[in-house]
Amino acid sequence: MPEIVSPGLVFLMWGALAYLIGSIPFGLVVARVMGLGNLREIGSGNIGATNVLRTGSKKAAASTLALDMGKGFAAVWLALAFAAPDAGQLAGLAVMIGHCFPVWLRFRGGKGVATFFGVVFALVWPIGLIAALVWIATAALLRFSSLAALLAAGVAVLAAVVGPPDWQRHTVLLALICILVVWRHRDNIHRLLAGEESKIGAKT
């Protein structure tokens, strides 16, 4: 009996589902629900947790962080649980693209940091832990969320390269995600170099 849906199409469907999950703008939703106004008109206008924190609501920022991480984790976990490792890899990239370029917001989304952590923890949690520790240490010492994110993404790739084979098979995916994170932070990089980058907790 012929297959109704080809394996290739099923593979692409997991990517599409992950993209749609990633494109849910939790930052905007949380800000609206909690009466914090239009996040696009606050701070940098970004939809991520760092900009939500600029509203002065730590609860809203924490909720956004958890939800954005959750969607990254969920997209990969679902693909791994119900499809195959390759589908998990595709879902990891697609959910990141969905967060950074959501169709609902004319492809103007977030920078993907929280979603990145969700993806990595779902794929290989030790690398996620290493990256998280780097982010926490950098943010605590220097208070630059952007720099912490860039270092965490870079360290994740390095950890995959030098780690055991189970880690190394994620190197290409993590490298692509790292490139995406760097691209989304290109304005932050210019401000860091110019000494004009806002620190964590700043309202403007």
C-alpha cells in the first residue's frame, strides 16, 4: 500500500510546525495581558525578555523568558519524540527562524536568545548548561545582555566542536544558530564597540 505522505514531506512539516511555534510573539502577548502597553514603543522595541524588563516588570520579563525558552524546547522535543534526530535538528533551526522572523509581525521578531537556550537544552542539555553559565557570568559581571548572548552562543559551538561525538553532531546546527544570533545582534555589536550599549535593567 503506497504511502499517503512521503517521508520528505513529513520532515518539512516538522520544520513548518517549529517555525509556527517559534513565531508566537510571547513578549508582545505578555506585555498586553499585563497592561504594560505596546512593547514596540518601549525601549528598543524588541519583543524579547530584555526589552520587557525595561517596562519595570520583572514578572513580565521572567514570564517572557520562560515562554520563549519553552517554545524552543517544545519544538525540538516534539520532533525528537515523534519523528527522528534529523527532524529535531530542523525544528531547532526553524523555531529560531520563526522567533527572529515571525510572519505575523512582518518578519520583525526578537533576537532569539531565550529560544536558543530552549533549543540547546532540548538537543544536548550539557551544552545548554555551559552556555547558560557563560551568559549568567557575563551578565552578572558586565551587565550587557547582548554580550552575554553572543558569548553564550559562541561557547555553545565551541563546546560542540571539542565535546564527545554526541555533541559534535550538533556542531553545524549550533554554528548556524550562532550566526543568526550574531546577525540579530549586529546593532548591539556596533553599540558595544562605541560604548553606547544599554545595560541590563536600563529603561531606555
